[in-house]
Amino acid sequence: MSKQGTVIITGASRGIGAAIAIALADQGYNVACLSRRGELPVVPHASDVALARCTAFTCDVTRGESLQSVFEQVAAMGEPIVGLVNNAGIHLEGLSATFSLNDYETVFSTNTTSVFVSCQHIYPHLVSAGGGLIVNIGSFFDKLGVKRNLAYCASKAAVGAITRCLAVEWAGKGIRVIDVAPGYITTDLNREAMTAGPLREYLGKRIPGREPGTSDDVAKLVKALFVADIPFLSGETIYVDGAQGIAH
Ligand SMILES: NC(=O)c1ccc[n+]([C@@H]2O[C@H](COP(=O)([O-])OP(=O)(O)OC[C@H]3O[C@@H](n4cnc5c(N)ncnc54)[C@H](OP(=O)(O)O)[C@@H]3O)[C@@H](O)[C@H]2O)c1
């Protein structure tokens, strides 16, 4: 039996989701790590103890039956399920005039519809546990107008709306829902573009502190939300973007 119960994290094999998984495992949570490849979190500083608290599950969040099956498998492990982090997301971009409906729907099914469906699946478990915390990973693009990013921006704005609606509707069950919205975060996948070239130059001018964030910046915030357990904090979008989203 873990000290804290189980938290389910989507997209926990790499990047921000992997860092969140290890941060919560370090706090004593058991962590169900969902990804299409079903791999354990890849985080350089992960301890053996933390990794031993992580269990990898193969799951495509765009497929309802895949999500349902994994939630059933996690429940069958017998630990109370106390939280969910909806982190899996993709970024597709292109000119709005010609962006395909197929790509638009792929972005929404991964970034937005999966959040709604996962929340529906966890609801009975959190009600049984007497409440719990859902953290949705949004983006500071939710409040910006970004060329070539209509689908991504709209999908993340909808995550904020889902967060607010569920926070209000489920507050009476002790369930809190928070949207954590990162700015530019360096991960293994984008490290090259974030460290040199035109994007790096642009960010050096646009981010007030001149440096993009790290997966650990986001993981520390999500960990703090779980550990601090603040009953009156729900429904908000919390930006972790180095103040880029409010800079003139
Ligand atoms: N990086 C940034 O600068 C940034 C900024 C703002 C917001 N965000 C948001 O933060 C979240 C994580 O981003 P990231 O940069 O860490 O992404 P990433 O490095 O590309 O990792 C994405 C994770 O999600 C999984 N995944 C992708 N599609 C999935 C699906 N259909 N079903 C299940 N798992 C899936 C991937 O594993 P598999 O490929 O094995 O499925 C992987 O574990 C996303 O929601 C993203 O929009 C990122």
C-alpha cells in the first residue's frame, strides 16, 4: 500500500508528464503512467525508489475504450485512486486557411476530448475516495492569438473551460480541478530548437527571463498542488510561463 494512493498520468513516458510522474512518485504516490508505447517515465534523475512506484500502461487517450480499459486495470490494482493528471497532448500547426479538418480533429481528440473522457472515468473513483485532485495540463497559448496555431490554441482554451465547469459541478464531491498552463518548456523532443536557431533567438527576446522553462518547473508546481492540498483552490488556470504571457 502506498503512503498516498494512486495518481493516473496520461502521456507520462517522456517530457513534462514523465517529470510529473517522478515528482509525485518521490512524494510516495503510486503512479499509473499512460502512453501509447506503454513505457516507464524517462527522467535522468529518477531514483529506483520512484521508478518502482510507477507502473506503465499502454493507452491511446484518443480511444475511449482504451482509456476505459486502463482505468479498470488501475482500479483492479486495489489502491485508492486519488488523482489524475491529463497531460498527453500534441501540437500540429499550419495556415488556418488550409489546415485540414482531419488534423484539427486529431488535435482536439488528443488535447481536449481525452481530458473530458478521462475525467468521466475517474469521477466514480474520486467520489469513492471522498474527493481528489484533477490537474489538466493546458498551455499559455490558450489566451494568445498565434499564427498557424488555431487548433492548438482552441484545444487548450477548451481545457480551461472544461476545468472551470468540472470544478463547479464536482466541488460538492470534494473534487478539485486545476489547469496548469505552461509556456515554452524545453523537452528532449524540442531541445535543439530551444537551444539554437530562430526559435531560440525569438524566445530570448520574448521571455522576460530570456530562458525557456523545464519539465521540472511544471512538475514542481503539479507536485505542490497535490502535496499542499488546498481545499479552496479549484477551477483556476495557473500559468507557468516565465511571465511571457503577460509581457508587453
Ligand atoms: N513542451 C512545451 O513547450 C509545452 C508548452 C505548453 C504546454 N505543453 C503541454 O504539455 C503536455 C506535454 O507536452 P510535452 O512537450 O511534454 O510532450 P511530449 O514530450 O511530446 O510527450 C508527450 C507524451 O504524451 C504521450 N502521448 C502523445 N499522444 C498520446 C496519445 N494519443 N495517447 C496517450 N499518450 C500520448 C507520449 O507518449 P507516446 O508517444 O508513447 O504516446 C508522451 O509520453 C502537452 O499537453 C502539451 O500540449 C507543452
